[in-house]
Amino acid sequence: MPTPDDIRMIAPGLEKSAQGAIADLWTHPGLSPRDRSIVTLAALIARGQTIEMPYQVGLALDNGVKPREISEIITHLAFYSGWGNALSAIPAAKEVFARRNVGADQLAPASGPQLPLDAAAEAQRVVDAVKYPPAGKRGFGIRGILTDFQAMTPPQAMAKIDAESIVIVQVESGAAIDELPYTVRIPGIDAIMVGPNDLSISLGLAGEFGNPKFQDALERIAKACAGSPVAAGIHLGDEKRLLECKAMGYRLLNFSSDMAMLTRQLKDSLKTLRGAPSTGGDGPKAVY
């Protein structure tokens, strides 16, 4: 940044303003020096005016603005004034931070602690999106495909669509299992669906479907649903494990997938055509 002498040599009037009106502005009681530094620094970043940034970053620190606050101002303005403008502030701040021995421990973290997820509240949002009032908050927009192209009044259409819609929420974490006793009480939820891979991963047991800890989680899910109208569901590609879940009380059994079943049958048929013994349907099983 030019010194007062540099400015005086080129633009004496500008130097006079810098020492007079601008200096006086910083003493007005309407804003504290700290707040004025935040406003000034934000304006410089937003306008991409880098020449004065090192001085203003240093002045902001002198006026009580914390390094983590300067870091957050730069990050915040990236979304409101442009990525390039925010990046232009990095060299200026880096220079001042280095000169003043500002370490990483004094900066804002890349991400803060996340708020806990309220699974029951999220499940209620699903119902609200699918069902019409009073059961939910779905907006009305009648379409022939929703009414089998029958002429209906709005109340008739709403009743039909509500009756024919199914709300299924996924359970893929230990936290979701803990919330399940509350989730299944929400009117409008028809079933829950266990994603075994994600559930096992969240429990630290990736793919270990036979692990006692994973089996215990499945039992807890079945018990939570047993005393409610909500059906416990699971998606597996192993007939034996799917039958074990059925014995636990699971009623929505999603077996394999079209591609997995076609692949199994094609592999079996190719073995037969090549003269190898047929697996008789007991060949390799896919998870999905």
C-alpha cells in the first residue's frame, strides 16, 4: 500500500482526505472501530480491491477482529461476491498472518460440529411431502395418471391418491434404529426399509451380515415395528438370510434385483451350455 508520502507526491488532495475526512470517519461513535474494520474489509474483498487489503487486515486485528473471523469473512464472501474476489484476499491475509505469527489453531475450522439428525422429524417430512392435508402438506395438482384418467373432484382425487400412496423410510444407521420407536408412531408411514450395506458400514461391520452385532440390529428393528402398523422391510440377495429376516418378523422382503437375477441365470446357463455341471439355482449370490 502506498505511504502517505507517496500519495502526497502524486495526489496531495487525496492524501489530505486520507489524513482528514477518512481518519475522522473512523472516530464516529455510530460504529466501533472493530465493526468498521469488518465492514471495510468486507467491502474491499467484495470489490476485489487488493492494494489496501494488507493494511486493513492488520488494522482489523489491531481493532479486535479475530483471525478466525477474518477467515470466515473471506469464506462467506466467496458465496456472495464471487470466488475470485475471495481468493484475491488470501495473499494479503497470508502476509499479515505470517508477520503476526497467526497459526492454524487460530483459524475457523473447515467444518463445524453437525447438528444431530432428528430421524422422526425427517420421517414426518416424508409423510408431509407424500400425503395431502390433513395427513400431510402435499400440494395439489391433479393429473390423469394419478386418477386412472377418471373424472374426479379434488377431494375424491386426494382420497384416492392418499389411499394408493406408500411411504417407506430407510433405516441405514445406528442412530436411525435408536429413533425407530418414535418413527413408527408417525401416522402415514407404511414401512421401513433396511439398507444392509449402509447399515453394516455405519456399525463398523461392512458387509458382515452374519455378525452378531448386525443380527442384533436387525432384531431391534423388527421389534420396534412389531407393535405398530409399520412393516419392517429389508433388501437382500441371499434367500437364506432373507428367510431368517422373515422369521424375525420382517414383512416387506425385497429380493435381489432384476440385473443380479439375470446375471445369475445367464452364468448358470453358460456353464450348462459349456458342459459344466449346472448350479441348479444355488450359484453365486449378489447382495442386490
